Amino acid sequence: MEPLILPVGKYGKMIYIATDRFKSELLSLSYSVPLEGATAQKNAMVTALSRRGTVTYPTQACLNRHLDGMYSTAISTSNRRMGDMQTLSFTADFLGARYVGGGKGLLPEVISVLSELVRKPLLDENGNYIKMFVEGEKQVLRDAIRAAINNPRGYANAKARQLLCAGEPYGISLIGEEDTVDLLTPETLAARHRALQGEVAPLFAYVGSMPALEVVALLEQAFGDFGGEGAPYQCLVRAHEGDVKRAEVEMPLQQGKLSLGFRTDIAANDRLAPALLLVNEIYGGSPASKLFLNVREKKSLCYHCSASLDLYKGVLFANSGMRVANRTATEEAMLAEFYALQEGNISEVELDAAKKALANTYRGAFDNPGVLSRFYTGRVAANVFQTVDDWRERLMRVTRAEIAEAASRISLGAVFFLKGTEPSGEEEA
């Protein structure tokens, strides 16, 4: 499954992954824009409104009926960070051509629907979004913002991210704050949609068995003139400087939620990037990690304890939930496990378990067209292209010394504590 990168129209590219091992085919369209407070919420709304109604499918019900008639084709949207960029995407999962009569199968119709969603929203006589649709999506957005606050674990992690990357795009919320939702109008959102049409460089990903040039030809019919030069990929990767930033917020919860934010100057194209992934895996990325086995299981200091890494930004977060009385002891234990990593205190069992877990993760990519697509889309967008096999092989060659070296280039930058004020109880989300 060696991918090809082919031009589409004047501004676009396509990642082509040839395979006939799946019953379904996949086609995604994504584009990245700078993550900015003034536009992030509007971009999220424009993406959401694409499903509300288009010129050909004026209601969501019409669109869903049409997709059901296409052998239950599924189209999903996403809004995520990619470095200091906001990446918006549309992904279609549909039955393979050989199961629907051969030829080009459903692909031409799928491309047509994607073009409708991206390029032809239903507008009123003044060229603005339909007010009823906008008000409906604004309520969905409010609910999403409130839900994020009411998720203690996610809220603590978001606050640690904002603290760690204050003043940087990475600290900005992808869905914004509730106090700006009412500023979103059919007029301002339509203007943002028009602006996006000329700002973005489309990146397609196709996983299936149709010849590459035929896929390109179909895409160019619908998207040949779509987009613009696009903004260059942006991502500030640096070590933390200065004192550790600390913040605490009280909420009527039965637990405390602790989030530690770390930074490194190791970028995704650094020779130590594979070692950085193993640092995260050994530290807190799995049930065989130091945080889970030592802090949670052996010391019983917390209800949950894990770590996650953004390889592109070079930030790592360690999160735990505990009785408020255990807050200091938990932080000290979590940091002690990290310092042990920096000193090269990695057992053969830990190293072997981490490598096997990551090898299985990337081997499993070949069993899921969506995972394959996301792997290559991210790397092409960030200009760090490599194949899944190449990446897995690099991971397997990482030494204990390289892991310690990578860990030594990571430093604690932020500590956020969400303090529960209710009597301590059982584990919460």
C-alpha cells in the first residue's frame, strides 16, 4: 500500500492508496487554515451547516435519504488541530465498486455529494445561510461548549493546554466560547464560507481499487477550480521556557482532576520523533505504562492515570483523577515516574511491551481505511511524509538510550488542578 501523491486541479493534491482488501472505499477532503480566535468558531459552524442543506438536497432529511439510497453511504465531518492549524474534513465511506455493479461504482456520486456539501450550501435570496439552520446549529454549538465544561477530565486537559501554550494558536478552542455564539449570524457565516472557498488548498485521500488517474479525473470535474494557494503549515515546536505555570479551579465535584503539561523541541521530522512516541507509551500511554502500573495500581493514589502525546506540536499531557486529599502525592508520584524515564530507568519488559503495542497499532492501520487515510493526511499536511511501514520500522529500532535522550528534552511547563468541592466519592468521568 505505497501511497501516491498526485495533483488535483490547480491547488489540490490527492493521496492515493491502492487496495482491494476492503469491502468499502473511502474518499476524504480536508483543508487546513491558521487556527485563530476570530475564525475558529465560524469555521466549525460552516462545516456543521454543510449538512443542514444544499442546493440539491435542501434539508438534512433529503441528504440522508439520498445517502441511504447509495447503499447507506456515510459522510462524516471533523474539526481538529494539526500543529497550529485548524483542519476541517469531510470523509465518505461507501461500498466498493465490485459490490455495486463494477465500473466506477459509487465514486462519481460520492464526489458529487461532497462537492455539494463543500461548495453549494443552501442560501436565501440575499446569499446568506438560512436563519433557521443557523439557529439550530448555534444551539448544538452551545451544547457542545457546555458539555466540554461538564466533562471534568477533558476540561482539565483543555485548561492545561491553554496554560502551556498561552498566546499560541494551539491554545485556542476549536469551538470557541459560549459568549461569542450569539455573534454568529447568517451573514457573517456566509461571508466566512465565501472566504474559505478561496483560502484553502484541498487535500483528498482515496483508499480503494479504482485507477489513480481515473480518480483524479473525476475529482477535477468537481473540484478542479476549487480553493487557492492555501496557508503554509504552521507549528511552533519548542521547549518550555521559564517557571512552571500553575492554575487551579474549583467545581462541585467529588474528585480532583490533575493535568500536567510538558513540552519538547522535538518536531515530527526529528530523528528522535519515534523515541518520543515510545516515551509517551512507556510513561502513560497504555495499561502497561509507569503511570498506570505504579501510580494507579501499586500506590493506589488515583482512579485513573494516563498520558497522551501530540507528536506534531511536541506536547505531552499526563492526566489523573483522585481524591482531593491525594493531589500533592499524586503529582509527586507522576513526576517521579517521568524523571525515572529521563534517567533511563526503563525495564526490558516496559520497552518490549511498548514496542509491541505500537507495532500492533500501526499494523492495524492496514485493516482500517479511515486510519490509513488519517495517517497519510496528517503527514502530508505537515510535510513529514513517510509510509506506515517505514514509521513502524523506525519505532522498532529505537534504543533505550534514545528514549532517555528524548525524555531529557521534555520539560514540565504547566500544572492545572480541577478541585472538587463535594465529599469524595467513586470515580467520575
